[in-house]
Amino acid sequence: MSEPVWKDLEWLTPREAAAWLRVSPKLVYRLAETDRTFPVVNVGGLLRIRRERLERWLERQHRTRKPLRASPDAVGKTGERADSMKALR
């Protein structure tokens, strides 16, 4: 089995970055759009991510992890859905 291609690359495509992060390429594009700290560069309309900066970004994410909040869609604005789900059990 050979080593992953991105192992030797300095600059990654969104697809390579997604494979390295083990997430979907769609998430990488979303992070590039919405997260100002995500280390992406637009080169002639193509996104590129420097592997070294991506590693540092990921490390910072790990250190500054915020607790997850429940989505209003999943729980409802007043918690009604959560209560009704408990009643079903």
C-alpha cells in the first residue's frame, strides 16, 4: 500500500485537504466560505490550502474547542420536540 499523495505536497486542493481531514470536500468549501481562520488561498479561482497551515489550524481548533449546542431544528425552540421524544420512549 502506497503513502497518500498529500504526504509530500506543500499545497493541497480542497479534495486532498478533505481526505487528510477525513471530511467531505463540501465541508472544506463551506469552511473556506464561512470560517475566516481557515487557511485557504484563492489562486485564479481555485482554492488551495497550505498543508502546514492546515495542520496548525486543526491544532488550534482542538485547543479552542467550543461545546456543541443543540440545533433549534433538532430540539425545537422551546424544547417541545425533545419532551415529546422522551414521551415516546
